[in-house]
Amino acid sequence: MDLEKLIKTANALVAPGKGILAADESGGTIKRRFDSINVESTEDNRRNYRELLMNAKDASNYISGIILFDETIRQNGSDGTPLVKVLLNQGILPGIKVDKGTQPLSSALNELVTEGLDGLRDRLNEYAEIGAVFTKWRGVIAIGDDMPSNYCIETNAHALARFAALSQEAGLVPIIEPEVLIDGNHSINRCLEVSKATLEEVYAQLYRQKVALEGTLLKPSMILSGSTAENRADAEEVAKKTIECFSKSVPSAVPGIVFLSGGQSDQEATANLNAINKRAAEINSPWQLSFSFGRGLQASPLKTWGGKSNNVKAAQDAFIHRAKLTSAARQGIYSPDME
């Protein structure tokens, strides 16, 4: 393991003003996105859509890396150039989602575990040969009646740590994603409680499995009220609870935290990220606080594109506009009138 290289890559991914685009939607997810704009989810359409994001002018001013799906990392662009090379030519780092999605957790009603550890070492080495420099694995923690169980948290944290250790062995920076879902009517304090317990277990597992934290990134949920809760907390409260949670549970050796947008609207995710960065600056937080948004960066360009080649430029403009606003929020200088 070349720790110096891992540290350099991790820090490049959270360079000032920049963040990560998550374009790693599984086949089912991208189909649902395409269904919403009445576009058939063919291999060419998926490639064309993702390529337009990669080729957006000046994307590297705001985007440090893009997380790809297995299909995408193997594809060539419309002119025959490998998409990995398209990214590198733009000054954007290619990454890869390596988990195989969630399955029901045995003996745990309504709880999930992420699979994909079988054969992971060989897959990681192959992705490194193709050109990936970082990886991502998502664990899912739901809040509900008697959920999450300690069993669910421990099982997912263990898998995240195994993934991280194997990624570093292959020379790849792991992005560790323990997503506490926004679904439900729980309070922001309940989200804080669950998130803290989850992060503490994740870092305990990472320590046991000898993962070098300086060569990792964390991709967590913000501390939010449930999506159907009454009187949902505003951005200031989200920022306060989020910084409180991470100050107690995330080691300062971690170079960066790249938030997921997870169920929030574009503007909500951006406003919350902005408030978090403003509060972090007040307490001189030890981490870069950035973004790894999927829908939060793609909803607008996807709708603008609509599967039509003559809409590519307009879709790219919509993507860059969203990226620019998110970059501003990542620096704590966003305001709604920039929309």
C-alpha cells in the first residue's frame, strides 16, 4: 500500500471549492431516472447522458472526481475515447462503485445489508488497471420502530471496513458511505442519535481492520429530520446537529467528508451544505466538508437533456450551474438568489 499516494488522491478529491459527482446509478436506478423523462434506458443512451456530464466545459473547476458504475468505466465515448481517459483529460479523477447493492439482512425484519465482498479483491485490481483511483461502498441504515438494530449497524460497518481495507490494498482511496436514510417521520435528534452510533461503529471497525484513515473519505448523510416529519429542522439546525455529530464521532485524521444529497431537493441540499460549512468555519473544523451528490447535481441536467442530442449544450449548462452553486455552498458562500 502506497499511503502517500492514497493521501494525495484523497486530498485532491476534497480540494478547495470542489466535490464529487455520483454518476454510479445501478441499472434499476438509471432506468427509473430515464422513465421520468420518457427515455429508454439503452446502453447508448446511458453512455450519451453520462458522457455529456463528463464533457461539460469547465466541469473540473467544481468537480474533482466522478463515481462510475461498472458498465460506464468500461465504455468508450462516442468518438471511441475510453470514458476514463475523457475524465482524466478533463482533470477529473475516475472512481468506481464496487458494492453489489442491498439484500435483506437475515434474522432482522426490514433491515438491509450490502453485498459484494466475494471476489472484491480481484475486481478492485481490475478497476485499478482500467484507471480508477478511488472506490465507493454504500451501507444503508433505516430509522423506524425498533430500528436500526445493533446487529444491522455492526454488520454494515464490518462490510464497509472490509471494503476499505481491500481498496487500500489495491491502491485505491475508499469512500465509506454509511447512509442513514431520510425516510420516516423521525426527529432530527433521533437522526443524530442513530448517525452517531453508526459512525462510532464504522470507525471502530476501520481501526480493527487497520485502515489508514488519512487515505479515506467519509460519505455520510447530513443530520436531518425525517422526510415526513412535522416541523422539519431548518438549515441552521441541520448544520448545528451535523457538526455536533461529527465532532464526537469522526476522527480528525480523516481528510474530508463528502455529503450525499439523499432524498433532499437540489436547493435544500445546497442550503444545508452551505450552513454546515459556515458553522464549520466558526469552530475551525479539522475536515474539508464537501459533496458527493448524485440527484442533487443531476436532476436539472437530466430533465433539460430529455434524451435529445440538440439539448446537450443546454443540459451541460444546467449541470455546470448546479455544480457552481454546490461549489459555493461547499465554501459557505451560497445564497438562494444565486439560483
